[in-house]
Amino acid sequence: MCGIFAYLNYNVNRERRFILQTLFNGLRRLEYRGYDSAGVSIDHNQPLVFRQEGNIESLVKSVYQEADAMGLDLEESFCVHAGIAHTRWATHGEPAPRNSHPQTSGDGNEFLVVHNGVITNYQVLRETLIRHGFTFESETDTEVIPKLAKFVFDKANEGEGSHTVTFSEVVLEVMRHLEGAYALIFKSLHYPNELIACKRGSPLLLGVKELNEEFNSGPTFHDSKFLSNIDHPKELFLSSDAHAIVEHTKKVLVIEDGEVVHLKDGNVSILKFDNDKGRHGGSLSRPASVQRALSVLEMEVEQINKGNYEHYMQKEIHEQPESLKTTMRGRLIRGGSCKAKTVLLGGLKDHFKTIRRSRRIVFIGCGTSYNAALAARPILEELSGVPVTMEIASDLLDRQGPIYREDTAVFVSQSGETADTLHALEYALENGALCVGITNTVGSAIARHTHCGVHINAGAEIGVASTKAYTSQIVVMAMLALAIGGDSITSQTRREAIIDGLFDLPNKVREVLKLDQEMKDLAKLLIAEQSLLVFGRGYNYATALEGALKVKEVALMHSEGMLAGEMKHGPLALVDENLTIIVIATRDSCFSKQQSVIQQLHARKGRLIVMCSKGDAVSACPGGFGRVIEVPQVEDCLQPVINIVPLQLLAYHLTVLRGYNVDQPRNLAKSVTTQ
């Protein structure tokens, strides 16, 4: 939803210009999370706040202009300095400087906050604070947080005999009043060179780079897996995700829900928030600190750069042969003369018996992740023999649909932090189901809170429209089906054919990527179209939905994916000589049915584009009408991985030709952490 970033240098001199550049670069790495406005706060005699509508470069330009106008010395050096930054995806209030973050407690910027998430009880808090004399300037839910912090601080320090309240005590008391999902970073005039971070539901990481500058040898990494509290130089980073940290350090702490991380005097203190503690009693309380070990990021800086590609989406489409290979590495066992071909999913090995005995498997996801699960449903039903149902996370929650102790609930999310999917996970846990996570993000909320799961290992995906994560999700779920059905003798031949198909899948994707220019030429023909229908069936119903979604979300063209079996129950009324229709008719058990669909659409003069298996053009379009896209044929359950690639390329080229921002589509952001 939004990107938050903070940088604190301790015992190492950094110029104000360097601090600003570090904050700006952090926001650039997070811009895919929100790009309608941005802001930063740095220190002068008191905290300065710069906010601007538009993208990060708009903010950069305005900050340097304002700094020049006020005579701010950008070369001034700081031994200790704490700065915070934010890039926004608007939920409460239009994109405008007043609604941008950091949000402030009022004149003087006594308390400042950057926020990712949503505060559900902000209206009640706002009305209470207004009664106590506070004035609000924005329409955001966030503004109540710094004003509440000031209210708590002022109350704690009024009257004789009041004790000196600490920054962490103020934040803990603020947290007691907040409802909803959030990741927060606090900065305060009253606590210079300190930062406090806390979270509930939304992601937040701490990066630690410890330096050794003795003998002028230059900064070197201090090798320790534990947080050091000694006074040697260090740089500390807080971020919504690892993309903004990895270029500085690979040592991170994934902050858990309810943890309050206090950065002060080069120390990192971690407190565990207890909502009940201190609720009854007159004074603010401080819980005991906890110890946490750092983990090491496996991500490389190259993964978050565009390389030779013009856009992240283009890069990620073309990375799919490698991302699929990485997804399968170490998990597919080819076997030998004596050994059978098999699948190893270490994160699930202790739970397969439970899954096989389930009364049903319930897939739960949103958007592209839901479509990936839908593509894998037929092979799971075939190999496991267990009924498989599909749930859109928000709808499951709205209906309070039944989840039983005998169910296996599989939660599919690229980011591992999708709000509706997380709430559905809480619901399933409360109802006693075995919960399995399938995510692309190690340490994400879904990865941490499910009983078991699989990391799809597709690599960093920066483009808002998911491409390589989608195909890797399908492959992981195909391997899940193979693993669940691994003890069935009757399906052994089928299973081995699928495993052979998986091994060859990256080569087949390389082959279909050669259609890039053909899809660009097709995009030129469709550039002025207003609507597009995509018909699929069986394994490729999901392909129709996902292909239409890609065109919709980045090219901003109305497009709908439809189940071909439902064509005569309404959609056929739309068909005329002006409507462009893509029919997916690759060779599988539904091929003859799709041939019939093609004939009926042609009879109504629909403008047809048919995707078929190589060599099947005459069979798919016996009259030679329409345009044909030929793709390699693979095992039917893996065909959705092949068939989606031309549609991803089509969506990409349509977007570029229509002049839209392909990596940052209108009104959308990568990680949807609000409902």
C-alpha cells in the first residue's frame, strides 16, 4: 500500500546531502508500493518536513528547491542523525501535500509519523482529539497517530512529580489506542536522534550495517548475527521490505507483530507490546526487552535493477525461464535406474498425511494468486483425490464461509502480506484448519503464521503486475499435487510425465518468449480497441482470467476473462464484428469443445485471435479465419504456464504503445495491505 523508509547514522559522519540521497534512494526502491505522493523529514534546529504530490522525482526536485530557498546547508555533517521517508498510495484523502507523510502532531513537528496500513478507529480518535483542542489539516487516518503521541506526552509531563516519560513509553501508550493494520516509524523533537518502529499486520524490517573505521581502512562490515549495543559506528535502516535495504546491508531483523524497536545511542532495544499491561493504572509502563538474532538476506542487488530492460515488467516476463528453474531447483528428483521420479517439498514433509486425510483442500487468495490456484486445481483434484474448493479471500470473510478442522487451507500470496488473505488466515486458524502458505517472500506474515508452506523462490518482483510470480506459483502447486499423490501406484506414469514436463518447462518458456515481436505487432493492431474478451476452459480458464487481468491492470483497457462453457449463457450477446476475442484452444481434453466455441464466435462475425498448439492452426481455425498464436505444447496441467506468456507480452506492449506507466499502473500498488 505505502512504502516507509528510515535511515539513522551513529558515530559516523554523514553530510545532510548524503542523508537526503539515502532517503530518496530508499523511496525509489519502494516506489512500486505507492507513487501518488511522497515526503521526508530531516533535522535542522528542529525536524523539517518536505512533502510533495506526485512521484519520487517530484519530491527530490521540490526538496532541493526549498532547501536552497531557506539557505539550508546541505554540506553540514552529522555524527548522529535520524531521517524518515514515505511514498504513498492514497486510501484516505486525495493525493496532495497535506495528505502526504510524514504526518505531524502540529506546529513545531513535535511528533512525526510515517505509516503503512490503515487505522480502522481513526474517526473515533480524531473526534476525541478535536475535543481536546487539536486541529486536523489532512483527511488521512494517519494524522491521529502523531497527535495522539503529543497528547500522551503532554499528559505524562503535566503536573508536579511527573516522571520523565521515555519515547518508547509514549509509543506503547499510543499503540494501545490503535485498531487496524499498521507499520509505523516515529520521530520526535523531544527525542532527537531517536527512532521507534512498531507493527501490526503490515511488514517492517530493520537493516544493520556495523562499521569499523580504525586505521582509516575504510568502512568494513562487522560480522555478528546479534544486535550489537557497543559504540562503534553503524548505520541502521528501517523499511517496508528488503528491496530498499539490500544495497546497504544483508543483515536484517524481520520485526514481528507487537514488537517495538527503539533506536537510541547506537543501541537497538526491542520491546514486546502487551495490550493489557498498563491499561489499568495511572502511569505509563515499559515491558521487558527481548533478544532477537539477525538473519541474512539471500537477495542480490542485481535482482532489483532493470539491467538492459526498459521496464521491470518486461524484465520479469523474460526472467521466467530462470525463475521457474530456481523454483524447481532441489525439489524435482529425476531418479535413476532404480529410483522413481519424485518431488521433495521440505516445508511440507511432516504434514502430508494430514493433507491427504483432509475432507477438502481450500485455496484462498486474491487477484493473480487466486488465478494461479485456479490453474492448479484440476491437477490437485486428479492426483490427490481430495475435493478442492476455491475462495476469494475477501468473499470468504464477508460470508464467514465454513472452514473446518478437517480442512487444509492453502493461502497463496506473492507478497505474503495481502490484507484480505491475512485476515482469512486468522479466520482459518481460529477454526482449527491446517494452514499452508505459498508465498514469494521469506519472513512475510503468511510465511510466519501458517503451520507449513513453500517459498516459491521466483526472485524479487518489482513490477506491480505479477508475471514471474504467477508462473512460479502454478509450478509450486503442481509440485504440491505430485507430492500429495506420491503414494498412488495408479497415477505413477502420469506423475512421471508431469515431472519430465517440469524439467523441460524453462526451455519451452524460452521458446514462447520468441513471440515477443509477434505480440508487439498484435498490440499495434489492438491499440485503439475499447474492449477485449478472453475465453478459456479447463486448465486454461485461469489463463483467460489472468490474461484479461494483465491487460486490464496495466494497459487500462476493459478486458474480461470468461469460461467458454458459459458463452451461450449471456456473453454471446456481446459478439459482433467490432469485438476482439481471444480464444485459448491448445490441445487438451477441452480442445474439441473449444473448436465448437470458435465456430460459433466466427458465425457471429467476432474478430478472433486463437491461441493453439504448434501445428494446430488448421484444426483450430479450419476456415483460415482470424489470427493464430502458436505456442509449444506441454503436459496439460503445465500448459497454463506456457499460454500466459504471450498474453503477458501483449499486455506489456499494449501499455507501452498506449503511453501508460507499465510498472506503476493507475490506482494500483504491489502489496495491498488494506481492505
